[in-house]
Amino acid sequence: IYVDIISHSIEYESVKARLVLLNDITDQKNTQEQLRKLSLAVQQNPASIMITDVNGIIEYVNPKFSILTGYEPHEVIGKNPRILKSGTTSPDEYDNLWKIITSGRVWQGEFQNCKKNGEIYIESASISPIADEYGTITHFIAVKEDITEKKRAEKLIKTLSRAIEQSPVSTM
């Protein structure tokens, strides 16, 4: 067990004594360790993670977000994720996303977003509401993966497959 010890010199019935108080802090230490692990899991996650308030204002991004987008945390915290918009996603899709997550459900889909340097990238995203102990949504968390290369490879495979299908078969 973990204990917090407080000790004071006192005088008790004209005799010098020591008052020692012990407080069991095992639960507190275990909770701190759990929070430390969860924090490291988010910080070191290979996915890009963003947390916003209920109005969509960014409160947190993990290091992978910065590596992927080129934006440092201080450049995006306090801003809306629309700073990443490439202009290819329709307003209707964003409206649908908001309807889903504000109703307490998880939205999954893809975005074509824009990095700080202007480069377009494609990401697969899962956006979930975070609710407090009363069920009230307090935040949203987006867990996103860069799938740009995967999409390019899929497109190349389709192009090659079509070319193979359309080429005449030669026999010798």
C-alpha cells in the first residue's frame, strides 16, 4: 500500500513526543498510474487524435496530429477543425456528421483535408462524443488515420486491372 506520512513534534503531558499521521493513498496512486497510462496511450498513439469541446473548438491534439498536418498544437488549439478543410467535403456531409455525434452516436468516414503546407491528404476518421457521468456530451474525440497512400495504391490497382482486362490475350 501507499501511505502519506505527516509527522510533527509535540509536547504531550510535558514530554516531547511525535504525532504521526498516516493516510492510505493507495487508491489515489492507482488512479494516478491509470491516468498516466491513458495519457501516454493518447500521446504515443500512431493515430492522429483531436479532442474538441461541444462547439467543435480544438482543446487537444496529440503529436501524431502535428506530424501529419504540420500544425503545432499552439496553432490549432482554440480553433475549429475546419482549418483542415480542403473544400472537397460537402456542407451536407458535415451537417450529417454533426447530427450523428450530437445525438450521442459515433460517426465514421473519410475526409480529404489540407495540411499546413497546402498538401491534400485523405484520412479515415472516427468521431465519438464524450459524455460525463450524467450522460451529457462534454467533448468530441476524433481518431484519424492517414490513408492517402492506401487510396493511391487502390487506384493504381484498379487502373492496372482495367488495363489487363482490356489488353488482348496473345497466344503463341
